[in-house]
Amino acid sequence: MKTFLILGAGTGGTMVANKMSELLDPDEWRILIVDRDETHFYQPGFLFIPFGIYGPSDVVKPKRNFIPPNVEMILSDIEVIEPEASRVKLVENNRVISYDYLVISTGSHIHPEETEGMVNGGWHENIFDFYTLKGATALSRFLKFWKGGRMVLNIAEMPIKCPVAPLEFIFLADWFFHERSMRDDVEIIFTTPLPGAFTKPRASGILGGILADKGIDLVPDFNISEVDSSTNKIKSYDGREIDYDLLVTIPTNMGSDVIERSGMGDELNFIPTNKHTLQSEKWENVWIIGDAGNVPASKAGSVAHFMLDVVVENILRHMEGLAPLPKFDGHANCFIESGFEKGILIDFNYDVEPLPGKFPLPGLGPFSLLQESPANHWGKIAFRWIYWNVLLKGGEMPFESQMTMAGKWA
């Protein structure tokens, strides 16, 4: 009996488990998936919790609800991965699992301690993240009673999970303070290590214009060096200082600690991965999906879904002795909630930056690219249902994994 092992039962790992359970002969293969937690988080929903749009119960479900019955789910921390020996050591009962194929989907996680002073004094008092359920919930409690002042949102460094989420937070904060008739009492500042509002130039210009229209100050090229919670200041390496009353941070994002313990990652614990085949650069029976790899694509759930078909096809090809196909193009598709029941949609890949146009049907939409519209807002809201009922189960979506230029205005 051969073993197909998946590490991580988040978005990517769950989708792979569902797909491979349909494709592998159960008389020949056993499929195992390992995760430390029983709870699956709908991470895009964390964004809505600080503003009272969602509560914690809206973003959590048991992971077992989405794992096929013919897949063995193991709840355990992972002690170490030994790719040279094709085996994994678990903490639970000191179990050792030898594998024929390994898919790593251990994700990425925030590390606020990487920034000097971030967690000393003000953490979850007037310094908050919203990339965790705990942080988003604590921020929600803070905002209920906040009377105003200067709110600074800071990105510590790239890459981060879901690069549009900081923009969405800023836009929703603007809406939230308007709704509470206190927008004039809040100064909003967005500091980023990027040269503009986003990673891609054309989209950065358009999104930066929306920030300006909403009265939000953008501070580019701000590389944070430390937080001084005693004086409520953030400082950059070039000597700039910015005061805050409320600091909302997107801390350093890093891959799983087990990747570091196993000696498989780069300085941020991301695994060197072929950006087109999604095969490990070093071990041919190891494949990566989602945030765990160092591919230069957005670390977002939609990207993991676009990776899925490529990973599955290439694993099956490898099992047949065929070379993997370089089919993943870095496709990312993101709704950006912009407040006041409007949203923006961007669609891009490694080589093509976000462009205006219509999606998914050329000329018809119903979604407009790089333009605010109510349809994009409802697309964002509908995505939660799609995530739980279609995407996690590896279901088919009405568009290809590869990006198309149809409907885009170059």
C-alpha cells in the first residue's frame, strides 16, 4: 500500500484531499492528512469581524466536515519533516509516517515579535492584528468604545497573506467611522514598505486614488524598524516616526515553524518551489500548494484554488513517469471590499498586472475590473458560501485556473 500524505488541513490541503480521494485507487493508496487543529477558519472573514459585520461563529467550522471519509485525518503537531528519507515524525505518540508523495500546505502565520517592541506593552491594548481570530475579535471590542484619534495601519514587510486585505481594512474603517458619525474625529494613515498602495503599478495608481478620495493618507516606502508603545510611535529604518492612537498591524508573515526545523525553507520559512509546476525545487516527490511555498504569487485562497488543478495534474503525471507541466501562471483573483456596499475586483498573474475590463464574461461581467461597483461587493459577500460549499470540496468553478485576457482592456 502506497501513502499519499498531506500536511495541513487548511484551504490547500483540504482541496487536495478531496481531489485525490476521487482519483487514487483505494486498494493501492492510503491518503492521510495531518493538522494540529480541529477548527477550520474562513480567514477572509476575519476582515469583517472588527466592524461587527461577522462574528466569530461566521468564520469557523470543524475541519472534519470537509475531509472525505476515505481520508485518514490525524490531529497532531509535526515534529520534523525528513524529505531525504520520505518520512514525517509527529508529536502525537511519536508516530512516524513514511510517504510516497507529500503535499505541504502548512500555510503562513504572523510573527509580531519580529518587529522590535511590537508585543511589548501595547499588544491587543491599542496595537492589534486582524489576521488572527483572536486579534480581529480584540480589535472589534476596542472599536466599539473608541472615541477617535489617529489610526495607523502598517504593513511590516512583504510578502503577506492576502495582499489586498490591508486596503480592504482601510476602506471598511472609513465606512465604519462614517456610519458612526465619527469620521471627522479619525485620521487614517496607511504606511507600507511598497512604493505605492499595491504591488502592481497600474492597480497601485488606481487604488491610491481611491485612498486619496476617501481622505486616507498613504505613506509609501515605510520600512518599520520598531514600535515604541510607551510613546505610541512607529519608527522606520530611515529615521521617520509616526504617532498613533490606534495601531493596526500586518506583522511579518512567515511559513510554518516545522519548515524551519526541517531545514526546508528560506529565511522566512517558505519552501523553494518551482513557480510553474509547484514541485519542490529539491525533492521530486514533494509538492506545495498555498502559502507554504516561495512562489511570487499572492498568498490567498483563490490562488490556492488556481494551484489545485496544476498540482493534481502534475502529481498524477509524475506517478506515470511523466515530466510535470509548467502550467501555473500565478493567477490571482481578488475582490476588494471598499465600503458603502461597493467593491473592486482585480485579476492578474505573474506577467500581467491588474487591468480594467469585465469578468468573467467579456463585455458583460457582471463584475467590473479595477472599478468600484455594487456587484463586486455582493461577489465578495457570496464568496463565503462558495468557499464552504464549493471551493473547499475541490469543486469546479466557472473559469479556468490560467488567467485569460478576454474582457480586459490592455
